[in-house]
Amino acid sequence: MNPLTKVKLINELNDREAQLGVKESVSWHSEYKDSAWIFIGGFPYELTEGDIICVFSQYGEIANINLVRDKKTGKSKGFCFICYEDQRSTILAVDNFNGIKIKGRTIRVDHVKNYRPPKDFEDIDDVTKQLREDGCAPQRPPSSSSESEEEEYAVVVKKQKKDKKEKKKKKKEKKEKKKALKEKKLGRQLQLPNCLSAFSQLSLPCRNR
């Protein structure tokens, strides 16, 4: 499937869920609740790990990144995998970054269910391998305020969906208003010849000097 087609399908799925008010527990995102990894593809080759982290850290702390490069030249292949410290950040990243343009290129952002490190990681020591697989973020201690965090996150997600829905509604209203003005203008143009015709038939009295 064409990458741009995938971008479109993901956005359509998100829009549909936003319109229907689908709960997080039954959302398509819930299928990836056990993975904090996402895929990012289609970005300019000159972007570095630092550039990607700078953009994607807007929705959470990034624990790990694997920018795929050519083994011989070391140049970027235009796609990478990143791991968030908090799995819920993946939902915000996919919803908000999929389909955006970076330096004129449309990027695709999607969940990764079972992330597998590259084969060239097999010859490294066990500790480093574990870090690259699971990410370098420390284990988060259990918090008594976990419920409030869940509620806060739910509010953020709900706001994102509401903003997207309102934006779509405003766009539709603007389009309808533009269409109405166009029809009104066309109606005036059609009435003008009739007015001229009626005016030409008027017999005005002539005044002799």
C-alpha cells in the first residue's frame, strides 16, 4: 500500500472515532496498549535524531530512538522508530503528527505492535541489547495519584478530538458560506440582462427645445 494512502486511512479512522465519541478502551489505539514504540516514515533524509526528538517530544519524554541508516554510507533512510517513556504518548503522537509536513514532505506516524531491534544488535552485550529493546527510561514507581493522571490524560485526548471536530465543522461552514455567496452573485448576473431589456423597452417623452 502506498505510504500516503496509509496516512489518509489513519486520519480518516481518527476522524470517525472523534465524530462517534469512541471511548479509549474500545478505540483502535487500544490494540497497541502494550507497546510504547511508534514508526515515523517519509521525513527528509537530512533530519538527525536530535531533530526528530525535538519535534516528537512535544507529547512526552522519549526513552529511545532508532534512526535507520544505510550500513555503508551511514545516511538516513528517511524512517525511524521511537519509544516513549509513557505509552499513552504514542496515541497523541499518532493522532497529531500523522500526515503533517516537515520541509515539504508528508510524514506517516503509526503504532508498532511488536518492535524488533535490527539484526546488527545481536553481537552486542546483553545489557545494551536490553536497553535498545525496552528503552532507557527508568521504571516509574507506583503513584497514589494514578487516577488523577488518568483523568488528566483523558481530558487531553478528549480536547484533541473536540478541537479536531470543531475545526472540521468550521471548515464545512466556511465552504457552505462561500458557495452561497457564489450562487447569490450568479443570481444577480442572471437578473441584469432582464433589467436592461426592460429599460430598453421604456418609451421616454422627447422634449423639443
